Amino acid sequence: MTSLLKQSVVDALNGQVVEEFTASLQYTAIALYFDSETLPELSNFFHLQAQEEHEHAMKLLQYITEAGGQPIVPATKEVKNSFESAEEAVSLALSQEITVTNQINSLVALAVKENDYLTNQYLQWFVTEQLEEVSSMSDLLNIVTRAGNDLFRIEEYLIRNPHELAAGGGAE
């Protein structure tokens, strides 16, 4: 098949796949931290986030394939596996979502520069998704900060509001 994508776009999209798979593993590490702290709702929240990030990577790989580019299934970057507090873990997650937002914006800018309207249009889903992801993680960090050392308040919040924060407010 003839590629609809310039190689610079394929390379950048494959680079984002690394970031998405790394985010998935980082969220898995955060989920396991909360699991070890016997905080099942927070653990479940981050396991769901990990699954969602994996799906994002797969969406990008599928797009590259369908557009005739060469998808690369990458090794990932190192992830942080130990945390001193719930606040540290959630702060890392928020920081990661802000970084991914900037990366998606850079991909859009590259698509515009390359006159790649197909990729620009495709990436708009990710642009919207990142708004939801940053908002969700920011809300969770606010809840964690307010709860202080009473982490069971966070667990109770997640039980009472299962869809409020889950997976970027329920976005796919």
C-alpha cells in the first residue's frame, strides 16, 4: 500500500506510541503501589487508566498501519515504581498527562506543517481526550490533597462517584 503519511509524521507517531505504552506501565506501577497500600479503589482507577493508555497506543499503531506507514512496537521508557505518598503518585500522573498533552499538540503542529490533513483530523480525538485526562487527574489530585492522611476518604469518594473520575470522565 502507498503511504498517505510523510516519514516525519510516521516517525513522530511511532514516538508517541512509546509515550503511550510508557504511560500505561507507569499507571500500572501506580496501581500496584495503591494495591500494596490496600487502597483498592485507587488501584482500580489506575489499572483502568493503564488500560486506556494501552488502547491509545494501539489506536496510534492501527492508524499508522491503515495509512500505509510502518508501525513500530517499541520498548518503553523506565517508570517510577516506588512512592512516598498518594499525593506523590497522583502528582506524577498529572504531570505525565500534561506532558502527553504537549506531545499531542506537537503532533498536531507537525501535521499542520506537513499539510497532513488526515493526521490532523485523526489527532483531534486525542486533543479532546487530553482535556478530559488532565481534568480528571487534576480533580483526583485535589481530592487527594484535601484528604491528607485520611486516604479512606478518597476510597469513599471513588466508591460514591465511580464515573466521575474514571478513565478521563468516561471518554474512550
